[in-house]
Amino acid sequence: MALHGNRPSIIHPAGSANLTGFTYYEVIAGAAGGTATVNGTAMTIGPSSSIGVVVKTISGVTGEVYLGGDPINVSYGTTIIGGSFTGNQ
């Protein structure tokens, strides 16, 4: 999942999440908290708290709700960086 010790490399406002370009695995509340329906389940997120969940769908966002994750090509990309190794083995 995350590249940085299980910490998201990006954080987006939940209302403008890009579920096709990013893999989100943390729902984060700002100082005021908020509500959202995540994967079909309505939830209230307390102020300055977070919950770890792979976000497939999100709607009904109110208050300060953010999503943390990584670009999808980083989360699910190939492990081959590119090119070929031709050096001595």
C-alpha cells in the first residue's frame, strides 16, 4: 500500500476524490470532523481522527473529510522499473 511506512503519500479532500487515479486507504477528519458514506456505509468521523479502509466509493461528504493514499500506478504498478540488465552477473 503506502510507500512511506504505511503513511499516505497524498491527501485529497474527500469531495473531490479521484478513485480512478488514486488508491485511497485512509479516511481522515480535520479539526471539525465530518460525515461520509464510504463503501456504502454511512459514518461519522470524529474531529482529528482517521480510519484505515480501502475506499472503493465515497459520497455524501460533509464537514472536513479527507482521503489519504497513493497514485494508483504506484500502488499497483509493475515492480520492473524499466530497461534491461546487461551487466555482469
